[in-house]
Amino acid sequence: MTGQHSPVPHRLLTAVLTIVVPLLFAAGAVIWVLSFAAELPDPVAVHWGADGRPDGFGPWQSAIGMMILIALLMCGLAAAIGIRSGRAAATRRLAVFLGLWSGIALPWFIAGTLHLQRGLADARQAPDVNPALWAGFAGAALIAAVGALLVPGDARMPAADAVPADAIRLRLSDSEAASWRRSVEIPGFHWIAGIGGVATVVLAVLGLWRGMLWADLWAGTVGFLTVLLVALGRWRVVVDHTGLTVSPLISRPRTHVPLDEVVQAEVGSISPLGDFGGWGYRVGREGTVGIVVRSGEALTVQRTGGRNLAITVDDAATGAALLNTLADRARRR
Amino acid sequence: MLFRIDFAGAEPLFRQLADQIRAAAARGDLRPGQRLPSARELADSLDISLHTVLHAYQELRDEGLIELRRGRGAVLTGAAAQDLRQLRDALTSAAAEAKRRGLSLDTTIGLLKEAFR
């Protein structure tokens, strides 16, 4: 992949959103804890078992200190990604989401568990912290999503050079129009959707009917993960006269590369853990945005401004060839 | 799959489209239960009129290859599962033989039409 020498735009804003704002949120959590620290038991509960009962204890200072340290490391990583390789708006958005989420969720979760222990004589009486965990994580995700939306979009950057002569092409006469469309999904997509949906309903009914709180909490967890997997587990990839368009079932986040911004399209191979650290909508090396639902064949696109994109999809050779061919045609106009 | 339309082609556009979907089903690229793009999306994507795509889809529905459902779009039926490999092999060798003898495509299609009667 090329483009490491293209400038990275909006560095200041990225730094503010990945470091400064999360630090303010972390400081807020500390100030909140300080306001009721005198009423905390000593030691406090710092770890809970699977049954929701506390099983680890320690001083409150080290509990929140440790979490803030982890949050700072995550924010530093997010800032490094966004500032060093945030050439594409999607890369900057993902970095901002990671930074904001870590900086808010981790300190505020710990602050929440401490707040639940306020006024207790003995930390062994500490209540279940699952509600605090989910409220903290979901609230942080919401704020992080808003932050990601504040990131400016991609600037228009038409390519100056022709598509390289050795790039793969498709035989397409000037009187022809073509549209390549594929969908790609995580293996077992329908099974996951079906089993996850049924499990959610069963757990929710059990929880409401029998009044079992744990069942309701599990229904929420399983339901949330199922919705996430269904929403981001299946993507549609289209190459046509408008360029390349990739979108999930819920149609956002949508990625569009206009033909005149295509430097070159190729066929690649993706190892999800090795190249992107996992599956989903992710950032990989050099800020490459990856839409990764499985391992193997992928359509990789070099876009102007050093913005790189990779999508796991079958028959990527046809998609890449058509994209290069249509990009040629757009250059001639 | 790859849809392509030749504006300079002899065949009408809706037929070019229908032929490709038939061929893709015969090759096994399209399977029963698989959904075709909505007529509106495909028309926009190929920069042709919605009417052309609907015409092609209606022809395929009349043949029983697809089902058109309100809100769900066009879905390949069980008829698309037919194994046409033998027929394709036979036609490939027929085409090779026609080329060897220097026959034009039109003449060859004429012979095929005759054989169909």
C-alpha cells in the first residue's frame, strides 16, 4: 500500500477528541469520587464474581488509579492512530470512538461501582455492579458516537494520474454499462441471528414473568450482541458508474469511493487477527480501513490522499477489475 | 454478480438483463432463495430506466425463475436449482463446432431454433 507520505488532515481536532476530552471526562469521574470518598468503606470491593457478589477488595485510590492508567494508554493508542495515520475520515472516526469510549467508560464505570458502596460499613455488602457496568459502557458508546460524528468527512481529492497499466481490468466497451454487486456475511450469519433472537426472547420472558433479574440482564446482553452482529455482520459491496459503495444491513456506516478518487483496486488476502486485530469495521496498518467479516479473499482499494480500504468479499477479482476499468473511463472524461 | 448492458447491442436491454440472470442461475452463481437487487437499485446502478429492469424481472417471473414479492423484491425460486451443466456442456461443444465451421452466431441460433420445434 502506498500513500504514507500524504499529509494527515485535522490533527489538532483528532488530538482534542482522543486525548483532551477523554481526560476531562476522567477528571470528572475522579472529582465525583472525591466528593463522597469519606463515606466509602475501607477497603472497597474492586472485583465481582460471575454471581454478582464482590470477591476482591482494595483501597479505592488504586481501583480508580489503575482504571485511569488503562484509559490513558487506550487514549494514547487512539491518538497515535488518528494523528499518525488518520488520512481517511473513517480512520479518524474509529480512533476518536476508541479514545472517547475508553476515556469515559473505564473511569466512570469504576466511579459508579464506588458510588454503589457509599455509606456501607463493610464492602462485602456491595451490590451487583452489572447495571452500572452496562449503563457506563452504553452511555460512553453514545457519547463516543456523537464525537465520531463531529469528525469532518473526507475532502474531495480527484486523482492526478492514470490507473497503473498493470492493474487488472475487465473487457468493457464504451457502449457498455456494468454493475458488480456482492454481499458478504460472517459465517453462520442466519444461525447467529436466529439463535440470538430466540435466546433473547426466552430470557426476557423468563425475567419478566418469573421476576428474575439475572435473566433480564442476560436478555439485554444477548439481545445487544445479536443486534450488533446482525447490523454489522452482513455487508453489500457495489461497483458501478458512481464508484465503490460498501454498506451494512443498517446502511450506516457507508463507505463510498468516487471513481475519480480510485488510484488502483487489487485483490488481496486478509487475516483478521494479523491484519486488523479482529473482525468488524476496523483500522489496520497505516490506517487502512477494513471491513472484515471473515478471513481470505478481499477487495483492496488505494484511494487518493493515502486512504486505503480493504473489504473481505468473494470474487474480488471481478470487482477490482471493474473498478479499475470504470476509473479509466472516468479519467478520460 | 456482474450485470452488464450493451447500449449498442442488437438485443433489447431488458432481454440482455434477463439473459444474464438466466445464465447466472444456470451456472449456479445465483441459487434458490437468493435475492436479486431491487429494480430501482439496479436501474440506478446501470443508469437505465426502471421500466427496463421491471420488464426483465416480469419476464423471468413468467418463466418461474424468480418470484416478485412486495417489499422483498425479486427472489430466485426452486426452478433456479435445476442442474444445467450437461446442457451447458452440449451447447459449448455445439458453439465450438459452429466456430470451427465458420458459421455466424445468427446462423447457429437459427439452427438451434429449428431444433427446438
